[in-house]
Amino acid sequence: MKKMLKLALIAAAAAVAFGASAQEFPAKDKTVTIVVPFAAGGPTDRVARDLAEALRKPLGATVVVDNTAGAGSSIGAARVARATPDGYTLLLNHIGMSTMPALYRKLSFSVPNDFEYLGMVNEVPMTLIARPTMPANNFKELTAWIQQNKGKINLGNAGLGAASHLCGMMFQSAMQVDMTAVPYKGTAPAITDLIGGQIDLLCDQTTNTTSQIEGKKVKAYAVTTSQRLTTPALKDLPTLAESGLKDFNVTIWHGLYAPKGTPVDVQKKINEALKTAMKDPEFIKKQEALGAVVVTDKRVDGPEHKKFVAAEIEKWSAVIKAAGTYAD
Ligand code: ASP
């Protein structure tokens, strides 16, 4: 009996000494939560939900999505930066990871230092869309409408630092017209208001806009990529660059993160599962139907993902500084 107790104590001490990395991950009774820093039903949420489903088998765990929306993804990102670094709380975020550092004067975390980078997931184009009652029927007519309505135009976004905000900022500066930014907690509520005519314009990911364009619930004018898209509902839309906004090119990307200090072997397990999930034909099919492209290059691994985000931070910080837009 005494010997048994001693053995149990030794085992407990060893578990403490080795920390979470030596334990079984994922434990059978625990759930992996992917935090989405935007409202449910939006582009980031949809990618996360498809990914959660594809991850369940390779990770051997229940994977759920939890939305912590607001402030252009900075509230949800802060939640994960502060979470216990054990692999059970992850963050799926988009290009906001690279706009937040320049945009927010008081960010409670550091994008380069407070996360482990687990790999990139996909890239998604954007579309410039308008309320269904917008009189303009093509980009030329929209340009004329914008000139006639200066000072009265409401441009929606999913929060300061969101992809839609970034695209909107670039659009305004390319058009040389100031518009009133109307922030939401995500694309889903922004599109609802666009359809209802409460806002005039929105630039957002094809993930959510394609079906609305197809169903004629919104008007569409252009895509933000340098090339036209092949998705049937979008293939006739011109690029903004060919419409006269020279060099306009924005593509949104998503990546998976864990809090800094997550054990290396736990990170490795998640990364392996992520790479398997991203080869799942069902996942690829769903992404393609939404106009998204699953990443297959070296950025599927943490180090290249981190390098890419660092370059994006540099790129977008310059754009944000030039625009002089800040948030507290
Ligand atoms: N698409 C949104 C954005 O503009 C965010 C979202 O709801 O996924 O950043």
C-alpha cells in the first residue's frame, strides 16, 4: 500500500515536472475551442466552422467554435492571448492580425510575441457590393453616384481593423472621397443592414457575398483581386484595378493561432491535424464554393505562417499610417 502511494506520488510529480506537453493531448474529456473574433454567420465564422468539422477526425477531439466579437477582432484575439496555453483554446483570425498593431493605439497583446503560429488556412477575395436599391448598375455609374452623393455615403465594415474596414479605407482613398464608416461586429450583421438599405456600400469576402450576389439581394460592382474570379456567380465582375483604381489588390487570409507558451508537441499535433484537415476533399470543396482557396504552400507550417504575418504587418502598417486612421 505504502509502495503504491509512493508510486502515485512519483507519477504526480513527474506530470507536474513535464507540464502539459507530457500529457495526452487532446484528452478524451476535453473540448478544443476555436475562438472566432467576429459575429456568427460571417466569413471568418464560416471558415472556422468548416475547419472545426474537418479537424475533429485528425485531431481526435471535439472541436467547437465560440464567437467573441468586437473591435475588429482585437477582443477575441486578446481572449486567446490570455488563455491557458494548453492547446484547448485556439484563435482563427484573418488579415486583422496584421492591421491591429498599427491601427490600435492600446492593444493589450502583441501579435508577434503573444501567439504560437499554427499554420495558414486559406485566402479569400473580396467584392464591392451595395444595397439592392442602389441606382448604379455598373462601376462607372457607381463612380458617378459617389461623386453626386459626397458627404452622404455610409460605408459598412466589420469593425476597425476588419478586412472590410481595410478594403473600405483603400477604396475611399483610391476614389478620393470620404465616406462615413459604420462599424458592426462582423460581416453577418453588416450584410443584413446592407440588404435592408441602412448602409450604402460594403467591401467584403466572397465567403458571404457570393450567395447574396447570386440571389440578387445586393448589387455587385467589382472584385478586389488583381485577376477576375472563376466562381460562376462572380466571373463577370471586373477587378477594381481594371475599373480604373490602379494597383488595387486585396486578398484576405486566415490563420490558426494558440496562446504563447503552448507546448511544442501540442502545437505539432494541431499543425499535423490542420494539414490533414486542409487536404480533406470535403473541406476543399466547401472552401472553393465560397470563392476561397486553401493554402498548400510552406505557410501551412508555423514558421512560414509567422514570417508571412510579419511581412503583412509591415505592409499594412504603412498603409494605415499613410491613411492616418487610429483607434483606441
Ligand atoms: N469579413 C469580416 C471582415 O470584414 C469579418 C467577419 O465577419 O468574418 O473582416
